[in-house]
Amino acid sequence: ISFTAKPGETTAFIGSTGSGKSTLINLIPRFYDVTQGEILFDGVDVRKIPQHELRAKIGYVPQKGVLFSGDIDSNLRYGAPDASEDDLALAAAIAQAQEFIQEKPEGMKTPIAQGGGNVSGGQKQRIAIIRALAMNPKMMLFDEPTSALDVSVQAKVLELFKKLQVEIGFACLFITHDLAVVDMLADRIMVMHKGRICERGTHRELLEQDGIYRKLYELQIS
């Protein structure tokens, strides 16, 4: 496996369950370390960067967002306690979360149960997206982040996210099984199979190949 994730661009990873997509992006914030080779962040081996310093540069949204007991505001500020109201408002707009937050009688001070049991899956995921964006990261890691969102919300989130990414210039690694999302968001696509990158290119380039990506695409559109 070898690739470069560039500022202002999104690299998408697709592949069957167990192909190594989540394992790959979990190596970047050092949830565990590589046993061979190296991962460089701004040219520096991640193992030589203090863990707190490294993770302060990375926004991470897992497939199932995790919330903590407290309120909406404390959850949004978890990775960025000094985030301004404007920062949070911008992130909430991108995550399409302003409406449901404003509908809560207590707004940002709405209590959140441990694990987020008192909010829906879609609301939990939008809070997780805001929390990651509020950190103003140099890199975003997304592991199926929009799977809990309905199609119309998902499309708007991705559209606004892409505009922000181009404006700010952070790199993004994005895992998804939805090839419509890949087509909308990705600057380059990596197709993984059994722990290896077996195909790479743009959406159009991969469709022109008679490979795994094209077969997955034909299955989805049928």
C-alpha cells in the first residue's frame, strides 16, 4: 500500500468487508502502529510526533458516532474547547444540524445521555461531524460517516463539506460503500482487496476498467 493524501483533496477507499479500509485509516492517528513501512504526516513519521499533537491535527468520524454525557455544547467542544460560536455554527451548518438543535427547548445546552441514547442515530452522527470539523483539522478521517443520514441530508452535507475543504485545504480520507458518494466527493479512489490497493483512479477512469470497481458500480445501479 502506498499513496499520498493531498491538502484540499479527498481520497476515497472502497472494498468488501474485511479488505482493510478501517485498519488503514486507524493507523494514521496511531490507534495502533504499523509493523512495516511508515506513515508520514507533513513528511514526519507519525511515531515521532507526540500522540496528543498528532491527534489534535486530525478530525475523526467513525461509522457510529460516540457521544458523552453532558450536553450538545460540551460534546461539540470535546476536541476543541476554545472553538468560537462562529466555528460551531459553521460546522453545524455543514452537518445540517442547526434545525434539530434549534428545535430542542434548551438548544446547545440540551442534555446528552451517556452514549447519546437520547438522540437519534442521524442526530448523533451529525454531532460527531460537527465535533470533528470544529477542531479545524489538517486531515479528516471518515469511516462510513453518512450511513445514518437520509439521502437528501447526506447530499447537502457532502456538498457543503467539499466547499469547506477546498476553502480551508485539509486532506480527507473517506471510507464508504456508496459509490454515489464516491462520485460526488472523491478526487481519487482506492479499491482495496485483501489488504492491498488493487485499483486506483478517478470514478471515470475506474469505470473504464473492467475491474472490481466497475462490477460494484453495476451491482449498485442495477
